[in-house]
Amino acid sequence: MSSNCVVVVWEVESLALQKFIPFSPCVSQHLERAHAKKLTQVFLGDSDASLNEFYVNLRTMKQCSDKGDIELNVRRQFYSPSSPPGKGIKWEFGGNLNNEWHQYDIEIQCLIEDGWSNGNQQIDLSTSYTHMPYIIDFCNMIQTRKPSGPIKQIRRMTQAIYPLTKLQSAINPPVASNVNKFPQVSTNRMSINSNRRRNYLQHQQLSTSAPKLNNFNDAVSQSGSTKSAPIPTQY
């Protein structure tokens, strides 16, 4: 895979959890295509029928509702192609109901996937994220809240790969996208400071055409799986 590409994940703000959560791969691809075409408004129902009442204003980077409800912030995030979104992997933890599963934050998934890939028996999430006092046990596939519980099941699932875009598009995006800067969060996140931006633009000649996105297979249907405006349960 080309080193000039990054994985794009579109996320929406959860007011209840005070954090951003990812759209599904098919919704992210739909938004990324509209962004590449420099459109100003995207109806989410075109990629996920359960989101028919919602649309994203790409100028203001807000998710809005036809009902005129509260607007939610939307952002465009970048990850390495070797991260879970780039490999078609997602990590989930069990909810309070039977057959209820919730997805970890993508940055947490990156940390968990690193531990899994390195063959670790367990990892302590709190050493990297103080707000996550959990031990991940890969032998028993459980999450234990420190110091002594509760315990929840975890699982590693496959899904469609999130869309790819050229690195130059991520560094120097169209004005309408209002893309967040690259925060230095983890080794899986693409972190580029201003000096590297200048050096990159001086020495690299990348295509300025619209990014070529991956085709999606049967891993995620075009109807999507989101039941409503995505707001997950707390860990």
C-alpha cells in the first residue's frame, strides 16, 4: 500500500459522552466522496437508510436534522493504513443487555490492536489513557475495570475498510472541509507538524485529483447498521 495514503474516518460529536464517535465505513465513504467533490451538503440517508432525517453541512461541519433539532459537530480524522480502520478491524465491548455490543473509540482500538498484534496476554489502557481504568485480557477476551471489576466481554470483528485519501489532500484540504489539525495522540494517528508540512509540499509531487476510494464489499451493506444518530453507551 502506498505510503502517500491515509485512512479517513468521519466522526460525529456525542453531547452525552462529550466526545466524538465514528460514523460507519459506508457513511464515511459517502462523506469523503462529497468532500472530494467540494459539495456543501450531504444527506446521510443516501448511505444509511436509518439516518434519513440527518444531513451534514460540509461548510460548517455540522450534522443537522430535518426536524430542526440540535446540531452536532462533525470532524474528519486521519489514521495509518495499518490501524484498525485501515485493516477492516473493529474492537467492541459487551453492553448491559444480551447481544449488545459497543465500539471502542478508534484511538483505543489502535492501542488494543497493537497489543493483540504484538502477542501480549493483556494490556492496561490506563497507562495511556487515564480516563480508561481497564485491563484488557486477550487470553479470556474480557475487559476488567480496575481494581476488581465489573468484567465485560470483548471481541475483535471484521468490517469494511474505511476510505483512503492521498496524504497531500489530508495536509492541505479544501477550505470548505474545516478539517481539524493533526493532534499527536498515538503512533497510529497521522501526526504532521507545520515544518513537516512545508518540507513535504516542497519535495513531493502528488496528484491533486480527487482521492480514489476503496470499493466496499459485503462486510458492510449500503443500508448501514446504525439505528439512529450514533451515540454509544459509556464503557
